[in-house]
Amino acid sequence: MNRRVVITGCGVITSLGQDIDTFWDNIVKGKSGVSKIESFDTSEHATKIAAEVKDFNPEDYMDRRDIRRTDRFVQFGVAAAKQALKHANLEITEENAHDVGVYVGSGIGGLKTWEEQHKIMLNKGPRRVSPFFIPMMIANMASGVISIETGAKGPNSASMSACATGTHAIGDAFNIIRRGQAEVMIAGGTEATITPLAFAGFNANKALSTRNDEPEKASRPFDADRDGFVMGEGAGVIILESLDHALKRGAPIIAEIVGYGLTGDAYHITSPAPEGEGAARAMAMALKDAQLQPDQVDYINAHGTSTPYNDKFETMAIKKVFGEHAYKLAVSSSKSMTGHLLGAAGGVEAIVTALAIRDQILPPTINYETPDPDCDLDYVPNKARKAKVNVALSNSLGFGGHNATIILKKYEQA
């Protein structure tokens, strides 16, 4: 049973907006959400910039008692999930609860909680560690708490595959509906890793940009002067529904999800496989799953991290899969504006891809100033543009060699 699956709602918490309309407006305008870090003292850190979520109030979505028992990444996930349900005009009741599942992942989980509780143990002893430490920290708790907060009793799981997490969650949720194990899935990713330890670690492996004097220009995917990614935080959650379920309740259909591919590099813990070999196989698998030819794709929302190897190898992977058509389709990286949300990236970028199809507009890659001979495709430089977007693909590539691709399509009646 391969049922058709559509996207009917979206919710976001990002540095570019904490609601879908503000977020999308800023994406189309090519705004940057990157600024100086305010949440901790960066004086001893090489990187002092990030795409922070400012002025987030979890009380808009959760009770105070529950807020005290959850990490920031869980709060982001709950907020995005509740937004997405509202956007989809979907109410979970006792009658439909068993048909609604949750699949929301996190690449790291409650790192802020981990750091805080470790300090307490060192300074005050193990007996002072919070009894909520473990449930606040573990990465599956976003899915668990979203289920508790919304009443969704269907399939419930969580992916944890570094920067591919959000796309894996959406792809796996897509398959759950296709198999007939749920009518609706709340799916995506959430992350809150703008913390001292995270920055110390990513700086130690030279992954982050140190363009501290120009925060808004630091994330520059495919540009010759890129020097590393910019950390972001937040959540991106979508509502997936079987087409029959969506039509029956008159739901707004934003786009259809038609293909999913996932592969492993078997190469290196942080570096992508040479020439993007694993990413190419993920895209090819997704095309086969969707029963589409490469020349039918109009747009790719690239993983596009702004790191030297990723952008070069992802470009090579696109050329390998799409051949001459690679020079005719559009490729852009919304990370140029949102920063890299790690486990939440795939969720946020699935939303960007779906809205690009809905509004027939190509999101830009901002800060594209100096062409790189190794990156010679159409990266929609600096300004969004109107275009036909019937089929679009979103890539996510994670540490450990995890590659995931989903394909979205403009919804058409059979």
C-alpha cells in the first residue's frame, strides 16, 4: 500500500521568525538571522556569532511547571508542532488521536541541560543533580513531549542522525503514512545547541565561521570566501497527512511529498565522502522512489553549509545525478539566512522547499559575492526570484556519513 502523502501545515521557531508568515517573508527578502551571541560570554571563544532565537517565550505554548522540566530544544519542538497543527487546521481529539503520530528528532538533544547539571554535580555533588536531568536531556523527548502536549497517540519515534535528523524524521514519517500505519504525522527536527561547550567543540574541529566582525555575512554557502558554518537554533515541524484524510477534512494542501532516499558514506566521522558519492546515491534513491527523471526537478534546497568540503562535494553530487540538467535547475541554501540548525535543519528546509512550491518562488543564497570555480551552478544569488517550481528536492548530510533526501511536488489531483 503506497498511499499519497501531502503537507498540510508548517510551524517554525528560528532566528528569522517564530511564526510561519514572518519566517517566510524574511526568507524571500533574503534577510540574515545571524548576530553576535547574547546568551553566553564568548570572550574566550573563537566564534562569537550565531543565528540565535531571541525573545522566545515558552509560556506561549506550555505550562510553567512543564517548562521547568524540559530543555530548550523540547520547548522549540512543542512550539513548532502546535503552530503546525494550527496551520493545518487540525485538532487532535479522542476520536482521531490513535491515527496521529509524532516523529521529531534532535541531533544532540538537551546540551544546555547537560552543561548545567554537570556544573551542579562538580560544585555541589551528585545528590544535587536534578531528577529531571535525564528526561530533559535525551533526544527523543521532543517527540515524547509533543505527543503528551497534543494528545497524539499514533506511532511515536525520533531520529538522531546529526545534520540529517530532520529529513530522516520526515522521510520515515512519510513512509509510516504510506504503509497505512497512521493518517497524520507531526514530523521534523528541533535543536538548541548555542552553548559554551558546543562552540568549544565545533571550534576545536574548525567547523565554525570566525567572521565575527560581519555576522550577517558569515554564512556564505558556495562562495569562494566561505570559512565554515554558522550555528543556528530552533525547530521546523510539518504536518504530513494521507491524501484521502486531508481531502476528507478539506485541509489546505501546501505540497505533496513523493520521494525519500537515505544512504551512508562509510568514509569518515566528519568529512563527506569524496565527490559527494553518498549524497549522490541518496538523491538518486529519492528520484527512483518518486518515479521521477532527473530533468523533472526544478529546484534543490541544498544542504549548503558554507564549509569548504560540503559545498564543493554537494555540487559534484548534483552534477553526477543530474548531468547537464544540473546547469538548468536552481540550487540554493537557506542556511545562508538561518544558519545551520543541525538536527532541525531538515525540518526548517523542508518548510522552505514546500513554500517555494506553494508560492512558485526560489529562495536565495545570500552573501554570494565571489564565485568558486568548484561551485558553478545556479545558486539563486542574493535575491529570490519567481520561477516555475513543480518538483523540488531537499538534501541533508550529517556527521557520520548520514545522507537524506526528500522530494516534494506541487499537488495535483489524480
